[in-house]
Amino acid sequence: MPRTIAIGDVHGCRAELEELLSKLAPQPGDRIVFLGDLINRGPDSLGVLDIVQSLHGAVALLGNHELRMLYWRKKDGSYKFKPHDLALAQALRPKDWDFLDAMALTHFDIEKQIVFVHGGFLPNKPWPRQGAEIVTRIQVVGKDGKPYKRADCPDGTPWADLWHQGPFVIYAHTPRPSIYARATSLCIDTGCVYGGMLTAYVLPEGRLVQVPARQKYFT
């Protein structure tokens, strides 16, 4: 039976991605869904992009780091660039820009009633109508009902704790030491670039496949 394989934030960790794909041994018919943030912070973003672009039928979703690159290209000041951001933006090749431009915000599996996304959704709002600024960046919901990063709203509630409606959501973006499972969602960002693990979630069996980071690349 063909599998659907979700992979959390890679962040330029090419060696770990190669090891993970070796363990997964994708077969014809399998669908690999990368949950965004393929690039930045790790040692080899271009190598990661080469691997992902070579995988036939793979889906690559937009993460906040890809969105930051696209904003930079459009000369939009919404994201404050750091030196490593600029170095990567200047290194991206035409094929990479085309690839980033084509990234979708979500991937919806109608049969399984599962939606894949980078960051998440605001609860109690139709998920298909939520834009890039929300779905690539949200980590918590503030008391005002607005989306925030954890660092910007320390007393916010994880959006997944408030997500009680369907569909089931598989996401990344919020790194933790282990997966974060709720009744209606699953976060598989286990912080590879920070020295944690690179995690894949395999459907339909519901199996986790992980590889450890070779080192801590970013603090």
C-alpha cells in the first residue's frame, strides 16, 4: 500500500535528511510531504533543496523561513533579515526561487481527512481561509485570540490545545524534545537543527521514524 510520509523541519540538515530517507526507503507511489522550513540555520540548505527537488511527487509546503526569502526577493520589509538569511538568499539559484514560489500553504488528504501544514491554524476559523502569515508562523494563541510565536507571547496557549474540530492536522514549526500529540493534531518538529532529531511520520501505520542530529548546528 502506498504510504504518506510527513517530514518535519529539516533546516538545512542535509546529512540527517539523507539518513532519514535511507531508513524510510521510499517506494514508487509513496507521497512525501515536507512540512516547511527546509532551509536556513543548518549547514547545507542548497543540498537539502537539491534532494527534495529530486524526489518525484514530493510535496514541499511553505514554512516561515521560505516565506522570509520570498519577502526579501520582493523587497518586503515584513521580516528582519539576519546575516545568515542574507547569505542564503544570495546563494539561492533560479531553480530554487522557482521551487519556493511553487510551495503550497497546505496539503489536504481528502481520503484520510488530514491536513498538513507548517505552523498550524487559528482555532474556530475555517482553515482553508487562513493566510501565510498565520499558517507558517502560529505557535500559540494569545488571550486576545490572535496568533503569536511562543517568544512573543509566553503566556499564550498552544494552538493545538484549542483545536478541537476537524480535520486532523500534522504540522511542524514548534520544536520540542519529542512529538506533541493531541486528539486532533500531531507536531513532528523535534529540533534537528538544535541537536535534536529529524522526524518522519508514516501513514497509514502511524509509525515514527527518527534520526539524531550529527551535532547542534544552531542555538
